[in-house]
Amino acid sequence: MSNTIIDSHSHFFSYPFFEALIKQKNVDADIAGELARVGKLSGVEIPDENIENHTNKWLSEMKNHNVEKMITFASLPEEAEAVAEAMRLAPEKLIGYTLVNPITDKSVNFIHKSADMGFRGLLFFPVMHHYRMFDNRLFPALDAAREHKMNIIVHFGLLQVKLRDIIGLPRPFDMQYGNPLDLQITANRYPGIIFVIPHFGCGFFRETLMLGSLCENVYVDTSSSNSWIKTQPENLTLTSVFEKSAGVFGVDRIVFGTDSSVFPRGWRNDLYEEQLVAMKEAGFNENEIEKILSGNINRILKN
């Protein structure tokens, strides 16, 4: 079986992303010097400043692993221009989503601008930006997202950003904002928006299943190493996570992702292979696997 692969969760992590992180620590920092230090400590390859070169690096990875398309994230608003350029360079291959803090005064204008730039979705990080997903301050941003038919990935649960630690940035993450059940009221208020919970809820698996049973417009993605499984009191495996998710969401509301982000690691074929094995062990047939790997996200993006 030759699977069509659309990775629904990856980070572009271009030079402007690294530059913006450095400036968060010190706006007057020696960018080149700091990036050299970060690269040495992390083993991460600092991206080429030329966006076309970085785009081609990702396109080469996709070709090598038979990835048909990839949703790639602007992981900071400052990276949006770079990801928009990548989309212009490879419109048949790269689909852009961008991070936004939806409770800021500038969020609505940024969402409108992002839509004009070709972005198809948004990333919300309540744990990082400290808001509850039922907060009425979100409504203007959600109205703008609905107007442009943008999907929204809402990261709940555990959140660690190792690059921030290496750079020396503080950890603002607060798990009191990390419960997926916070989304119930809002998802029902905006039935036309597709909300995607990444990493199966990233530690809030039970709550994610509960939310999925209550809101038909909530999906899960399969991305990352799913190391959150180790934090669970019950004896879960990736296979049982797929089984339980399909039991609640059905295979039509599960989308494949890897959380690929940096080089030289590149596209996470290891995670793809691991998930493929888990789906087969869970008893999914070829048609169901195809839906998860590409069919479901294709359907979402055509709405």
C-alpha cells in the first residue's frame, strides 16, 4: 500500500523565527553570536536567511519521504511573512497556519492580514498566553477566523519549548489554562469553525475524548512523539490511544501530523512509521488509514 501523506502539523522554523526568539530575550542582542551559541548547544542547524533556500530544504525533505503536502506553521507572528513567502514559492505543497494571541488588541487585524497573505488556519496557545477558551475576549478573533473560514489548532496540555530554555527565555506556561474542556462552550458557539486539538490533548487525553463526544467540530491530530503518554496513570500505548480516539471521534475526525520542525533532523519519518504501525495494530483498514493520513485534512481544507 502506498499512502498519500499530508502532514497536518509541522513548524517552518525559519531564520526570522530564531531571530525573533533572540530578540524576545534582548532586543539589542548580537543575533549572529547568539544563534551560533544556540546552534552549538542544541545541535540544531540554524536556517539559511534566504527563505527560498529554506523552503527548498523542506521541499527536498517532502520529496524524499513522499509527503504530498505539509501544513507548516509560522510559530511566531514575526515569522508570518517568511511562511507566506514559502507558500508563494510552493503553493501546491505548503499550506500555512500562523500563531496569534487572540486576546490582544492587534489580533483581529493580524488575522485579516494573515488571510490576505494566504494563511488557512491559526494557532492558539492558551497555556502560553494565559486565557481560557471560553473567555468572551476571544470572540472578535473567532469572528474574524470564521469570516475567513480558517481552522484553529488549540494547544492544550503539556507545553515545553526547549529552544526557549537554551536561549534563556522564561517559562510563562501555566497549565491551569490547559484543559480541553474549556473549549466546549466556544466550539458550540462557533459550529462552522474546525478546532483541532494537537497531540491527542497532550496529557489531557480523557478530557479530549470527552470534548470530542460533545462537539462535532472538534478534531484531534496525532503529531509529535506523544511522550505525554508516560504521564498517564492508566497503561496507555500509542495503539490504545488510536483505538480510544477512533471510538469517540471516529476515523473522520483524526488528522495525521508529525510536529517536524528543525534540521538536521528534518521530517519525522520515524513518527510516521510508528503511527502507521499503531494504526494497523488498532485494526484500522487501508481506507481508514488513508483518511487519517490525508483524506480528512483534504476535506477540511476544501470547506
